[in-house]
Amino acid sequence: MANSSAIPYTQNNVDVAIGEVIASGFTQPVQVTHAGDGTRRLFVVEQTGAIKIVQGGQVLATPFLDISAGITCCRERGLLGLAFHPDYERNGFLYVNYTRISDGATVVARYSVSSDPNRANPNSASTLLTVAQPYANHNGGQLLFGPDGYLYIGMGDGGSGGDPQGNGQDKNTLLGAMLRIDVDGGEPYTNPPDNPYVDAVGADEIWAIGLRNPWRFSFDRATGDLYIGDVGQGDWEEISYQAAGTPGGLNFGWRCREGAHTYTSSPPCDDPTYLAGLTDPIAEYPHTEGRSVTGGFVYRGTRYPALVGRYFFADYVEGKIWSMMKTGTSPDTWSKPELELDTALNISAFGEDEDGELYVVSYADGTIRRLADANAPDLDLTSYFPIILKGFTN
């Protein structure tokens, strides 16, 4: 680790730094997460098919799981998501989302840990769900267990451009939707009875529709609120939101709208009554500011009190990091997003550790960096790996 300082970009009253590299040497990393088992290990997902462990500050030589032989990669395909069962410490179940080598279809599969806690059993795969992908892009990829114990799966609209098949507004397809399934209620899963289209017209697995490519989403660990970074088409990137405890069935608008703006007036998007039922994003930015949103997390750690409650998100292409805060409820309101850092990194994901501390995944240079308060008294900037900030010099 080089002896150089990381210069924070000061926007308002919070200075954020991401210079501290806590692990490096990864190939196209797209996620960092934890198992919730008290071991404090971090698990890094490589798009090319391997999951690696960071333990005690070191990257273990042997991958936790390697399914590279069964996936097609890369661009927007590959191994895209990992989630550990909430009761992983007892049952050893983990779930992955990947595009399979034979046809590019999305596969959600369950694996089990082996007798070695640092190795999953590669022969334990059990397929839960397979979704055909008409095009190679917009595969979504995120998997997360919600505070309700159900598994949420972000599905893109099937790809190409402009949603040519109209999947975003079609409640009968699993594409362009947020799915929600019960992995404990049956084999391979059951659909929660309060999913909006159970016993109604529409796919039973769907929780929400109107998504273009929800590459990364998260739940606020303190409130249960859902934040979705939905990648835009040609003009707008957006952060969509659902408050904890509210029923399913939200329509986030794509392709009637891109962000809060009209995209098409083709049916059903020509019906004012239909449009009145759409849910606008809580934040958006134009393509003059960035071109591919990376959804993040609300900081709920204890190391940096000044960051608590701030939702951090980024742009993959431009390397910018913004933050915003919920300022009110009934109705929910938020502060205007503040630019915190303007970097030269390709930020593919944010992630939490067991304590709620946040990390930034840098795709091109294969590093995992800690997100920090640059004014924290325990932050030693002299030990930071240098990062390039656009418009600034060391």
C-alpha cells in the first residue's frame, strides 16, 4: 500500500474518502458482501465466475466457489450476484445469479457450504429459477434477502434498447421486474401470498414492475426501506424507492418514463389514468452528469457517525459518488443529492460488512475500498492508496 494521501472532494458538510484499499487483485469484481455468520469475512464476486474471500485483511488463495465453466461472460453477462441465507450459520445455503453458458439465460441457483467453511460445495447446485434472456444486456443480477426473509431478485427488461418487447410494463413476464420468492416455503421455492399478482392476473413471483435494469439495489438495515439504482436509457439515471411495510405492486415507470420524464406514449403509456399509477424516482441525474447508475446503501455503521443515515450511490462511467438523506416521513422526503467524490474509478457496486460499514467495488483496477469520513479522528490518510480525483491534484 503506497504512502500517499487521498484528497476528499468537499461539497457541503461531509467529506468522504475511498482511498483505503482493503483488498486488491480481483478480476472484474461486481459485488462485495458478507455471510452474516460472525466471521467478519468479506466475499467478493468476480464477474468471470469466482467468489473470493477476504479474511483478516488477506485474499484467500482458493476461491470460495468457482462456476466459471458454466457461465457466459462478460459485458453485462457473467456471475452477477450473491446472497447468503439469513440463517446461513445454521443451514449453509448461499444463492447466486448468473447467465448460463448455453444460451445466456438468467439462472438463480442455491449452493451449500462444504465441511470447509471457506469452500462451498461445487456439486451442491440446485436451480431455483431460470429466465430466458432475449438479448445479451440488461440482465439485472442483484440478489438480496429482505427484512421479511424473502429473496428479492432484480431483473432487467431483457435488453436491446428502448425495451422493444415492452417487458417493463408487462406483469406477465419476469423481465423488467423485482421478484420476491420464499426459498423456505417449498422446493425449489414458493411465492409469498402477499405478492401482488398471486391469485390475480400477472406472474406470481413479481413484487414490482417498470424497471429497466436494476443493476444494484439495497435495503436500509435500520428501516427496511428499499432503494433501487435503475440504469437509464439515453437521458436519465434514477434511484427508485419503496418504503418498508408498504404493499407490492408498485410500477416504477419504465418504459412509459425514463426517470420522471416521458419516454414513450405507446400503449399503455398513452392513458392518463394508467400514468397516474406510476411511481417516480426519489432522485435522478441527466447524462451530462453520468451514464450508468450504481445503486448503493444507507450507511448504518458506527465507525463514522457523520455518515449515518446517508444513502450513497455512484455512476459507473464517470466515477462520481453522491449522497442523500431521508428528511421526513408521511410523506417520505429526501435531501437533494450532494456530490461527494468525483473519481476516475469504474464503481460497479457498494457493499456492507457485518457491522454496516460500507465498501466501494472498483471494477477496472480490481480493488475493494473502504468508504470513510475523511474528517474522522481515527482516519490515517497517510496510509491510503492514492486515487485520482477529476479536477484535483495531489
